[in-house]
Amino acid sequence: MNLQWYPGHMTKAKRMMQEDIKLIDLVIELLDARLPLSSRNPDIDTLGQGKSRLILLNKADLADKSLNDKWEEWFNEKGFFVVQINSKNGSGIKSINGVIQQACSEKIERDRRRGILNRPVRAMVVGIPNVGKSTFINAYAGKACAKTGNKPGVTKGKQWIRLNKNVELLDTPGILWPKFEDKNVGLRLAMAGSIRDEILNIDELALELLKYLHKEYPGMTGIRFKVEESENPLDTLKSIAQIRGCVLKGGESDLSKAASIIMEEFRNGKIGRITLEKP
């Protein structure tokens, strides 16, 4: 499966980020907890040099809990502050203010020495499309102040959002890199729904997911779909099609319909808490 996806507005977004980064103290980077490395944009490390860094592992409730903790340790060791969150239900959001103050303590102390008191920390929220940036901003601000959508790449504009007396957020469009150096990165992003389904072969994607689950989370697919798991993902897919009534005229299995069900249930966490990569 060869995945290439880089809409033109993302090139423009990156240029805007290069200009905006001068205005901010802190880069808040939203990652998908199920694929923390694959959902990072490598450009952000270069763009954010010299700035305080906070990583939010979003959708932590959908990811494997023990691996969430391992990823948090991994990023901490690299000098990042980390919070595990779920933007949809607000879990972990309340702890962010304290972590921001900690991450920017040097800047706050520098301001204090210069006699500048209570200047809000100016933060930029970045992340790839569909990682839940707008939902996070709304949850953090406590009101719908950023346009949200569940299609990749809904946020197009730029806006400052005053959250409280301590923090101002600059919302920026998410960026994805021009090409996937490693095809597994593209695959994981596609599985998580960060690339438009219209450009994908959903059957192939479901087979790759079933193969991964059989290896890393044996038994989970069988329990969810009440089928016997097979080493051959195609056999498992056919069994799921039959059990879920995905049948075409003439009794043939509708594999595409079954594949769509598998992908939707994975993305909604119905199969279980699954992480697609390890630190």
C-alpha cells in the first residue's frame, strides 16, 4: 500500500508556523497515543528549537495503558513534558495548566526578574490532521472557541485564544510531512484515521490490522467478533463477514463491508485498548 498525501494548504501552514513560532514561549504538540511516533511531524523539532515543549498523548483511553506510561517515560527522557489526555471526555485536561507553568518556569522567572508580572505564556498547538487539536482546544478552553471537525484537515485559519490569565493559545492548522519515509508510518496513520479513507484500500488496511492484532494482542479479535482467529488474516476477515451478516447476493462474503466494520470498531476502541507501536 503506497500512501502519499500532502495537500497544498499544508505547505502554506508550515510557512505560517515558521513566522508564528517567534511569537510563542511553548510548543504544545498533540499526538495520537496509539501511534506516538508515527503521529509526530519531524519538522516540529526543528521549528520548535529553543522553545519549551509539551507533548499531549491524546486518545490515551483508546491506547494500551502500559504502553502509554512507557511512551510518557520515553518522551520525558528526551526532555519533553508529557500529559496523557482524552480531549473528548476532558480526562487529564485539568492537569495541563500546572504542567505549562512547570515547562515555562524559566521564562516566568526571567519575566519576574525584569519586573514583568502576570504576562501569559503564549503557546502554539500543533499536530497532524485529525489528531484532535480543535477538540482539545475546546475542552481546554471550556467553550467551543475553535472550529472542530472529524475529517482530516478541517482547521484552516489561525486564531489566538485567551484561555485564562496565564495562557494564550495560538491555534494552527495541523501539518503532515510530504512523504512517508517508512511505509509503516503511513499504514499506522491510515489505520488511526489520520488519512482520508477515500484514498485508501480499506480491505488491505483491515487485513494489516488483523495481522498486527493476531501478533501483538492475540485473542482480542476473537473475543470482540466471536470468531476463531487465524494466522491468515483473510480467513479471519471472512469469518467476521459471516458473523456480522456482511453477505452479498449469492451468499458470497462482502469483505469490504466487514473491513469497514473492523476499522470503525478499532478506531472507536470497541476491539480494546490497542497501541500500534512501542517505544
